[in-house]
Amino acid sequence: MTPTNAGLRWTVLLIAVAGALGTAACGSEQRRSPASPENAEQRQAYAACLAQNGVQLPERSGSGGERVKLDAEHPPPGVEQAAWDRARQACAGLAPPRRKNG
């Protein structure tokens, strides 16, 4: 085997291992349907905790029936940032998993 072939084989092997690890890491996260009973219970517990800490979340759909999208970093309408940050910190252990594209 020539040095060029050995280097090429190592390069191919490293790329294959890196690809396998990347695929395994992305696929290892347990995925649940957003509508699963576990997620619904977790969202309800989180919303109840936030309410106990002074933050009332808006209904899941707006006045025209459109879905209200919440951003974890920005408070819902009518809630001050400091109150949102305190409530999120107090309820961090109940927060549902964030959706990831992976």
C-alpha cells in the first residue's frame, strides 16, 4: 500500500465515522408528536407553573382562529420581560422540550 492510498483510506474512514456519529446524535433524541398525551400534560404543567409565577399564557389560537406562536426568549403580549424571565427560570424543570430540526 502506498502512502497516498493509506491517507485516502484514513480520510474516507474518518468521514464515515463522523457521518455515523452525526446521524446517531441527531436520531438519538427521543421524538414525540407535538400532540402526544405526554407533551400535552407537560405543556399544561408548565403553563400552570407560569401562571403561579405571574404569567398567563394566551390561548393557543388567536381571535381569528390563527395559531399564536410563542417564543421562549420573548414574553407573550402584555407580559414584561423581567416577569417572563423570572417565571421561566422558576418553571425551567417543567418546560417542554424545544423543537429541533435535526
